[in-house]
Amino acid sequence: MAEPSPLHVAARDAFLYALPLVEIAGVRDRLFGAGLPAGRFFPQRGLATPRDRFVTTPNVDTIYANAFIDLRRGPATITLPRSNRYLSLSIMDMFSDNVAVIGTRTTGQDGGTFTLVGPNDAAPAGVIRATTPWVWCLARVLVNGPTDVDAALAVLHGITSEGTPTKTTVSSGADRTGTWQPWLRAASELMIENPPLATDRRILERMAPLGIGAPGFAPQRFSATEAAEIAAGFSEGQLRSRSIGFGGKQIGGWLFPSANTGNFFQDYLTRARIAVAGLAALPCAEAMYLAAVSAETGVFDGDGVFRLHFAAERLPPVDAFWSLTMYAAESSGGLFLTPNAIDRYTVGDRTPGLAKNEDGSLDIWIARMDPGSGRSANWLPAPAHGPFVPILRTYLPREELITQRYVPPPVERQ
């Protein structure tokens, strides 16, 4: 089989390399398009629902607050309020690496004010230095059910940012399922806005035949033959970016996340796959996301009943909380909530009325329709049609989970 051409390789690698950059820019486009200025935190109104599609795999354990901060004109300060509940603020560069996570695990429950500087700013010790001029800040605060939403929102409204411009020009994202010309043009402009790190030099050299990341990228300069090579490489990148889980390895019935989740370094493939399946994933020390795998088909499907059975004293080992959330698996690779008859999208350690068995074990029942026979209290509805992926979220996982010595039992068809 012939080796792919340099343009094919360049387009494939460019897609995988710049995918999180373009996806994050798309989130920024939607926020700014709704009239929300840069440098300001905007909480969701409540827990995520099937209508919320601003980011893939939204969780229904926490409420988010978003801010995009422009550091090109100087530092910003971020203030966290005091809180007696789980709170984290992930500060990501535009390539989706976590520059820092502040909050419960790292800085404690007492809040505080933190200085954030850009990659080229002179600054004293003790500041948070971003690796791109723009950063995406995503706060998560725990919600213990619908009646707790107002209290959680009060915490989120206490997160503030100062010292950053609110009116600023930006480069736009592009549709990752579309054609290569507009996507590579967007990637090129975004790479100028947010220059790559020096440690990316090797992949940038492979991408060089495209000429992206420099002013004046012009897709029309390529001949028909060259355009076909670029299109083939771009399609290969699109295909490679799709996966069931979050880039790690399968153990038992679960895909564990890659150990470098949230801080990817030069693992561009894992970074790209998480940009599709779980954009803005936290580092494993903060949270681990495990995707259930069907022994039959990989992705779950079908109208039967499935069970996740935890033996007594073998629930997920966490210092914060855990949950099993249901997602429809879309052909684009995205995972999203879908409507169901009881408006339940997750089952976990805070689910009201969850019933344990007489021996202390716990069964979670997964089905498109109510499984009945006393199972309704522990029913996690599956999408009415099509494939689905249950994701086990574990916040502040303990060492035995991080080191994969604890493996959840498989989700099995009954």
C-alpha cells in the first residue's frame, strides 16, 4: 500500500492537532453570539437538559459557569467565593490543556483571588500563567437535586473576573463535520490568535505543507490533485477523532480515561478524541470519566434491560460524588442528553429514593422503557432510539480508582 502524500499527512495531523482549538472557538462563538462579553462569568440557569448542547457530554451533577478571558492586554484577576460544597474552576488554554484547576481540591473551600497572566507577560511568582493569550474558564459547582439549584447558583454568582477587556475581536470556529476548506481556514486564523507551543514543533513541521498558522492561508492555491489529497487526509482525521470513550484503555467493561486527560502534552490523538466526546474534561486527579462498553457491540443499543450491579461496599471510591449519566451517541461522535418520560438523566450517590438490596448491594437498571418489577426507583432511562453510552463520573477519585486497581462491574444485558 502506497504511503500517503505529505499533503494527506499534513491535513490529517492538522485536523487532529487543531480540533480542540476550533471546537473551543465554537463555544466562544456561541457565547459571544448570545451577547455575553469576554471576561465575565455567566452561569447556566440550572442543571443541564437535552436542550443544552453548547458542549458535548454535559453533566447533570453540577452547574457550569463560563468565561472567556483575553490576556493580550494584560493580567486578569479571578475571585472564588467561600463555599461548603464541591467547586472547581478549570482554566484551560485554547488547545484544551488545563493551565490550572482551582477550588475544593487544590486551593480549598475558603475562596480567594488569583492573578492570571498571558504567555508573554512579566509577572511575579505565585500567579497562574496561561499558555495561550485566550483562556476558557469553566466552573463547576455541585447541585444536590432541583431544590438545591438556587443555592448552587449563589456560589457561581460569586465567581468574578476583573482587569480583562470585555469588547475584543476574535477568530471563529468551524463545523468539524464539514469540508476542509473553511475548517482549515478557521484553524489557521486561530493558530495565529493563539500561537502553538515550541514543544509542538515536530507536528507543526508535518503540517507545514498546508501553510496554516501564517497570514494569508488560501485553500484555492492548491491544484485539484492536491485538494483531493488534503480532503483524504482531512477525512482520515475526522474518522480517527471519533471514539466511544476518552482515549484510555479498556479494563473489564469500561474504558478508563487516559492518565494525561486534561494535560495532554503531545498526545494529540487523545486530545482530539476528548474534544469530540468530552470537551473540557478535567484532569484525572479532579475527576475521572469512565465509558461503559457493551461486550456485544461496543456502543450499547437495543430494547432490552441492562444492569449495573455494585456489591455492598464496592461503590465507586470517591471523596466528592459519583454518578452514571446516560448519553445518546450521535454519528458525529458527540454525546448528548435526550428526553425521557421521567426527566432523569443520571443516577448516583445523591439520587433521591435510590433503593439498595437487602444485602446492601445496588442495582442500576438501564432500559428505554420503565423496567418495572420494583426497579423503577433505580431506573436510568436510555434514549428512545439509537445507540447510547453510559458514562460513570467520579469526582475527587481515590487512589485505587486513579491507579485502576478499582474497576467497576460491567453493565450487562439481562
